[in-house]
Amino acid sequence: MSKRVLFAVLLLTLGVIGQCAIAQSMIELRIGGKTQSFSQGALLARPDAAEIHVPVDVAYGTSTTYRAVPLADLLGGATLPTDSVLEARATDGFAAQLPMDLVRNRDPAKAVAWLAVEDPAQPWPKLPGKPVSAGPFYLVWIGSEAASVRSEQWPYQIAQLATQPSPSARWPVLGVDPMLPATDPVRAGQSLFITQCLACHRLNHAGSADTGPDLNVPMNPVEYFQPAALRRYIRNPASVRDWPGRTMPAFPQEQLSDREIDLIIAYLAYMAQRKVGR
Ligand code: HEC
């Protein structure tokens, strides 16, 4: 063999080794007591994986295209207790509680969830302002009502998806007085809090997230924030205080209206009277 051919063979071999050396991340699925793990490669090779276009991608803030698997296919049809949720846990301590009927929907006239899978050979770009991408596993929404899915219901860097009882059944200390009328604004605030805040914050020590501070113990923000500053902080934390390691996101109007911020603050103020285990 000539030196040139030998060199080419060497390069090719290195290339092949390089391909094999790309580490594959795994995602764990625990659905109704059954646990399975999937690698990026296994998901990308599934016959139901498809190229999808996401017109308004919440994590990237632009339109994006992914290779993805319909989430409903992965979840299957197991019968689960009513009000069950799918808890999506991310590697950074974020944990979203997603209603089961939302994640299982396949009707494109509503919002349809897809699990986008990063191809290790073609890494995704970094998230705006972050040193990492949304991969390897990112839950995205398409369909006519995708825009109505809240910002914290687009978990990225997912490590595990697990079915769980509803948050208020799992953590009674998040609950309000059962005598409170169904139409009380505090109840609406509680449900917004569970969707948009519990993904990062605990309250009364309850919740799965490890990202932000507990919002009731030892002190509740309504006890030490001026009301206007608290409202302003939830809308856009950087407008109150900022530093390079800040992680609390801003909530634009389309993700939380002024009225909805007031409802969340009403729930926080109510819970300040129901502290557990300081
Ligand atoms: C993606 C994660 C994330 C979400 C979602 C989130 N927060 Fe935060 N929040 C944080 C983190 C982390 C901090 C600590 C400051 C920081 O690092 O930015 C924080 C700080 C706060 C503080 C200030 C506490 C203090 O004493 O300094 C308040 C109040 C707050 N969050 C309220 C909320 C409310 C209300 C919601 C829901 C509408 C919410 N957060 C959603 C991550 C989050």
C-alpha cells in the first residue's frame, strides 16, 4: 500500500471511531408503573419519528425544525387514575407537571405534543443566553392550539417522563381550604402556580423542582417584597435585579396576563397564612 492510501485508511478508521464515540443520552419513561429507557438513536430510528416544523418555539424564540416522535405513541393507552399528570424532569432540576389529557392528545385541531430528539451527529444550537442546547430531549407542541400551551410546559433537557398523581393529591400542603368556592380567584391562582411556578419552585417544601427557592417557607415573597415590585419581578425579574447567573425567566403578557399575575400573587398571599414545617 502506498503511504497516501495508508493515510486515507487511517483517516477513515479514525472517522468511524469518532462516530461510535459520540455518547448517547437516555430518557427514562415511567408510565403507570412500567419503566423503559430509550437512547437518542433508538428514538430517531423509530418508524413513527418524523420531521416536524414548530412555528413558535418557546425555548428558542424562533421557528424550528426537529426530528421528533409523537408523545402519545410513547405514552400508550394505559388506564391511569383521573387527574394524573406526566411529570417531566430535566437535568437542571426543573420538573413540569403536564395534564395527561394534554400530552395524550393527537387531534391537530388542538395542541399536539412531540418529543424532539437531538441527533448526536448534528447538535442543536445553544439556547438564547444559555451555554447549552435544549437537547438531547425536548418537548415541543404543534397543532392549532400550540400557542395556548404555557411556557413552562415546553420542558427541555428532559431526563425522565413519569406519570404521577395530580400535584394537589400528591402534595396536599399546596391545597386551599376545601370550603373555598370553586370560583374563588385563589383557586385559579393555585392552578396557574402549579403550571408556571412549581416547575422551578417548591412551596411548603412540596414539589419536585430543585431550581428556585421555596416560595412560602421560611418566608413568602408577599412578606418581604413591595407589592408593585413583586408584580414587576414576576413579569420580568431582570427589571428588579440582574446578574449573569440569573435563571428565573421573564413571563411576557402572552404567557401570563396582568390579571393572571394578580391571581398567582393572591394564591401566594393566601398560602402565607397556611405555612407548613418552617
Ligand atoms: C425556570 C425556572 C423558574 C420558573 C418557571 C419560575 N421561577 Fe421564580 N425563580 C427561579 C430562580 C432560580 C430564582 C432565584 C433567582 C434566580 O436565580 O433568578 C427565582 C426567584 C423568584 C422570586 C424571588 C425570591 C427571592 O426571595 O429572591 C420570586 C418571588 C419568584 N421567583 C416567583 C416566581 C413565580 C411567581 C413564578 C411563576 C409565575 C416563578 N417564579 C417561576 C426560577 C424560576
